[in-house]
Amino acid sequence: MANIRNIEVLEDETLEQFEKFITIPTILLNDKEILYLNESCKQMLGYEKKNFQNEDVIDLIGCFEKEYLTQYNHHILESTTDTIKQEILITKNNKDKIWVEYIGKVIIYKGQKSLLALLHDVTDKKVIQLNLYRISRLRALMLEVTQSILKTEDINQIFQLILKNSLLALEKSTLGTILIKEYDYFTVASSIGFGDDIKNFKLRNEDSFLYKATDGKMDRIVNVVDLSIYDGYFLINTDFGEGKFIKSTISVPIYFKGSLFGMINVDSVEINAFDEEDMKSMEFIRNNVEIAVSNHLLYKEKALLAKYDRLTHLYNRSYFEESFSRMKEKAVRYHETFQLVMFDIDGLKKINDSMGHLVGDKIIKKLAQAIKSSTRKSDILARIGGDEFIAILFGSNKEYFKEKFQNLLKQLEKEHLSIAGEKIICSFSYGIASFPEEGMNLEELIEIADERMYAFKKKVKG
């Protein structure tokens, strides 16, 4: 090759020698067309000698990402004569895609700057790199979900983050939903990319694509490449313009404690938008989401147990004491009053001894619900012992509460329990102490209310 202004000139004779002695896939091109490629390069692209004519060379620009290659080569030809090294994606004759390392230098061919490059197939290396990047990205997205569970108790915020990150993980996803199973229906817990009508959307189990694609098992991830093949295709409006509906989806079942809890649908307005790598990504997401959702729900379950009495579902003593401190501060700040009331079930020990604790538990639950029905939502009612309840009732009229409880006792006499042919009347005694008139501390108020409760039991119940 001759040399013009520090740029080597490639002659046709030299190019002919390349064909004989260079076995590495070689290509000659500029920013508009491919000028030459050797036999090894034709084979790499999937062409045989017998069906490949010289005039086909120009058309092979379509094997490359044309817009990218045109811009890239134009930049190279204008700015540098150094060795160029780049990885690019090309499409073979059979439509398979491969990654090649593109190593070349700028030369002069037929009076024009051109690029002479050697191509090395680096598909295996690139696939590994892309998989590592994909996994790293997925881990980062799921780590954000995991951390959000520690920061928020709102499951709806967690669902929205799960859906947002699922869409980020899949390159061709454009919209999606998280659906939660409620009996025989799915309801929308979170959505991205849909119109307002999605909020009230309810889907029967058997109408879901997951149900249809798995023959009702709903036990695996499915990639539905064309939703229109199914009957009952709902045309839900999207944010992508009039007439734009979801055309393909990956549907992912989410399980909690062995039962179907809901599903994530990652959708596209194009047919056949997702591939096998997307399925692998959603499998990874599914595993992490199931762990995250399970941890959140189990945490909420434990939090409820720490707050509520297991038998009656009223607050327990610990939570009541925390609530008293808050109510006291509020009452002092705003000069409010409230009544602290102690309740004791009449004759529970006798019933437990004669009829067993299961019958005693029925009486405890009945009285708990009866007392709760006579209080307001703003009041605090708790079970603090086997047969004892305590309440903070807002209002300053003690006589009003006495009248209310007397009416409740009369009502309970009429609504007796009948167990093993025996009539059992559920009854209770009570005592009331006023805050702040009769005491500022919980211990003081309990002592006063307790004394009045036993006075009531002795005088009224005998």
C-alpha cells in the first residue's frame, strides 16, 4: 500500500492478495456502503459462495445497525487515522444476531477515505457481559424494593415500586399492572401506562391470560406473544394514544404461604415484544418479590399480634399503655377530658370450672364484641387479663356512660347463650374514673375504677 499524507493507500492488487492470504473475516467500507468483504467474512455472515454475487456487497450494509454504523464511520473517517476498535451487533443472512469486535484503520481506497477492518466473533463473551450487566441491574432494582419494605408500611407504595422496577428491567416493556387475588377475582393494586378506567377493573380468575396459558394451574411464568388469540380480550385504554392496547405480555404469578397471592403483568403495545432473556429476568424478579412481599406481610402479621389480643382481637395491655400516654399528652395540650373504665366478666371462673375453658372463651368473645359495639372508633378498648377489659372513652358525662352500660347489660340478659341445653347469661361489672379530675396517671385511674367496679359487683350483682 502506498502512503498519502500519512494515510496508506489501498490498491486493488493488494486487495486481491488479501483474498488469498488473509483468512480472518475482513471488510472494507466507508460511511455509505460496504466496498469489499473476503470469503471468511461472507461465511461469518451466513452466505455461501455459490449464492453470493459481488453486487450483493452493497446490500450487506443492512446486516449492520445502519444508522449507528454510518454515524460512527463518518466520525472515524473525519477525525482520526489511529487504529479503531469497537464491538458492534450484526445480523446474519439467517436473521441470527452476533456480536463482532471491529478492529480497523483508515485508508485511502479509490481516492476516498475508507475503513479496512478485521471482524472477530465475540458473541459468547458479549452474552456473558450482557448477562452480568442484566443480573447486576436486576439486583440493584430488587435491592431498592427490599429496602423500601424497611422504610414504609404502605403495601401499595411497595407494589408501585415493584412494578416500576419490573418495567425498567425489561427493555421493551411499556406498561404493566400488579393484580391481587380476592376470592374469584383479581383487582388492580398498581398500574403504569393505563388510563383511569383501570382503577375499577376486576378480572375473573378464569379470564386472566395466566389462567388460560397454564390451563388453570397458574403456577409458572408465561410469555403471551399475541394476546388477540385469546377469547375475552379486554381492550383497556392505555396512555399511548387512541387505539393502542396491550398486544403481548409476560404474566408472573406471586405466591404467599403456598397460595396464589397475585400476579405481575409486564405488557407491551407491540406483538411478540419479549424474549427468553426477559423471561429469565422476570423469574429473578418473581423470586425476589415473593421474598419481599412475604417479609412485609409476615412483619405486618407480627405487628398485629404485638398490638392485639389473639382471642378477642381487641388491643392488648401493652398497646393500651402506649395509647394512654399519647391520649394523656393530647388531653393535657387541648384541655380535654376522658373516662377510664374497668370491666370484669361476672362468674367466668365458675363457668370455666364447670363447663370448660372453650365455653369461657365464647363468653369472653361475646362480651368483648358487645362492649366494643357500645364504644366509638376514637375510643380505646383493650383486654388486659383473663376476664378484665379496660377502655378510654372520650366525653365528660360519667352518667351518660353509666346509662349506656346499664342498657347494654339489659340487652345481654335477652341475648343469652344456650350451651348443652343450659342458659348462660353474659354479664359484666364496671367502674369509671375521670381524667384529669380524679387522677393524671394510669395507675391512679385504674385503682379508682377498680374499686368502683368491685363496689358495683358487690352492691348490684351480689
